[in-house]
Amino acid sequence: MFSSLVGCANRGASTVIFLRRISVSVQTNVNEYLEKTKNETIERSYKINTGIKRRIVHEFKVRSQFKNCRGPKWASSMASGEGVVEL
């Protein structure tokens, strides 16, 4: 009887250790996942903001270049692709 109690106690202790290991492993995976998604979100928002800024700069350059232009000169330069800023 005593040996069976010791066996149960040992099994219980190893189960607790095993569950702790799983818990630490899961927490580590969760932390890694959160860090990864946070970095991806920051990178994605940076790319979006950079793209918006580039478009604004492009728009400003094109508008300021042709601000006072009217008539055939403006139409022909737009048709030929002048003033189109490659990003």
C-alpha cells in the first residue's frame, strides 16, 4: 500500500512538472507570435504610410510643374509623359 502511494505521488509530481513545461512552452510560443505580429503590423503600416507620402509628393510635383500651364503645350507634355514622376 505504501509503495502504491509513493508511486502515485511520484506520478503526480512528474505530471505537474510536465504541465509546467507545456505551460512555459505555450507562453513562449504566444510571446513569439505576438512579437512577430507586432513587427509585421509596424512594417505594414510603415509601408502604407511611405506609399501615401510618395503619392502626395508625386501629386505635388506634377501639380506644381503644370500649375500655370494651359493649352496645347500642357496637353502635349502630359501625353508625352513629361512631368510623370517615377517612384
